[in-house]
Amino acid sequence: MPSRCRSPWTSVRRSRDTARVLLVFLDGVGIGRADPAVNPFFRARLPALSALLGGEPPALDRSSRRGPGAVAFPLSATLDVPGTPQSGTGQAALLTGASAAEIHGRHFGPWTPVRLRALVEERSLLRRAADAGRSVAFANAYPRGWPGDRGGRRIAGPPLAARGAGVLNRHEEHLASGDAVSSEIVNDGWRQHLGHGGLPDVTPQEAGRHLARISEKHELTFWAHYATDTAGHRGEMSGAVTALERVDAFLSGVLEACPPDTLVLLVSDHGNIEDVRVGHTLNPALGVAAGTAPGLIADAADSLRDIRDVTPFLLDLLDVGD
């Protein structure tokens, strides 16, 4: 299936001064109004993000924020299809560059629709980078045998893309050694619900440092987090604040330990948590580029306008052709 035409940016390939990309996916995080009554970004204590962006998170009236260490920017998530963006088609678009909602006929979620599974497995950023000889890691840990016979129709985009690229290969022993990160950042779910009580009790900062160390060994590292979308669906301010503060602490660990030649790119698939009243929104998804290469960060902010731009931009950066 053809992807949307890539944006007409100047090539920013690895000749620029980066050798690695760390792609951090946050489900359901948009850019909303600067209103602390509804937007937990303006209630939460977010020291890492604030330091990167010069003191304030982005908002609809200032959706691009440039700070000393990063740039935040909006990513359209509507995919040129009427209706409210959803995770299944949004993640497929983000991971492949394709107009997934148009291909499917509508926005769909939360799982990857069966009709789009082959696209995600065969044409994802991870698969194409791996096929081109780049070293690729999916840093999330998943239980062995996942999703099992009963869960085969309920698969999110990130593990589906990882399976297609042959990198869905980190399990509980990798969590124990710090060579994987749980999707919830800490290991509580694995300890309490999956029977792995012996796993270490890691802090968000420690988990972030683990992810940074994983990225040292690969040209492209991908990690996915879903609790932000869950918090948005619950529609409760204190839970949304807690979810964002955990992500911020995690980000502080990532940035503390990340190699200097790494572009850290945070992206989402649609809005949700930024307005606790409504669930999924039509707001732009959040994008943040951070690292020690100001020119590359600026290129990311200038080039990425839509969630479909992420895959072609990174493939170009990694010098992977069509």
C-alpha cells in the first residue's frame, strides 16, 4: 500500500551529526488549551519538560515551543478523514507514513484493524530500517507467547511493527537485567498481575536510564507507552497529572543517560489526556525533539507537521531509501 508523499524537506541524513534515534511513543497525548481546569499539563509538575522548553508546556495558542534543549511542535492527527482520531489507525499511520484511516475507510481503534496488519508488519519504520541493515531495537518487554490464541485480534501498532521487524524479543529476564522497559515505565504490572514478583522495583528515572543505555547499542530504538491514553479515558485530573509526572521523571532519566549523538523524538498518535473532559480530541498530537544537535532538532520541528511525516523523516535521517 503506498504511503503519503513525504514532505519536501532538505535531506537531514546521518551526515548531520547524529548516529542514533530514540523514538518514544506516548499514546493519546495532544496539545490543548492553556487551561489548568481541564489540561493536566498546566497542573502537573514537569521539571524535565519545563527545563527543555523554557518553562512552559506547549498549548494551542503557542503550539511550537523552543527551549534550550528541545522544540515542541504540533502534529496533525486527523489523517484528512472526518471523525475523531483513534489509536489503531493513528498508530498505523505514525509507524508507516501511510494514510491509514483512508485505507481503512474511517478512524478505528484502539487496536490495529485486521485490514491494516500486513501494512504495519511489512512497511513499518522498524521493518524498513532493519531490512536496510540498520540496527533496530524495540525496547518494550512483552510476555513470551504474546498475544496468545485468545488475544490475536487485539494488537496495538508498536508490538505488531516490532514483530514484523523481528525485534519483539525482550521478555521478563530483560526487565530483570535492565535491558528492557515495561510499557508502564515501572515494573508494577509485571510484578502484581503477570506473576513476576521477583522483578526489581525500578523508579521512572531508573527506567529512563535503562532505555537510554539500550539506545546506545542501536541506530534506531523504539519504546511505546500507553498509560497516558488510559488516564485520558478515565477523565480524572489527579490520575492524568500522575501519568504526566511519571512520564516527565522517565524523560529526565532518558536525557541524563542518553549518548550525545542521539536524537530523542517524542510523538503521539492523537489527543486525549490534554483535556480530561472529553476523551479523544481533534487537537494536534504532541511532538518533541530533543538532543545536542540544534540543527537536527530544528529540522525535525520544521519538517514534522503530521503524524504521517514521522516515518519518512526518520528513514531519511537513517539513510534508508524507499
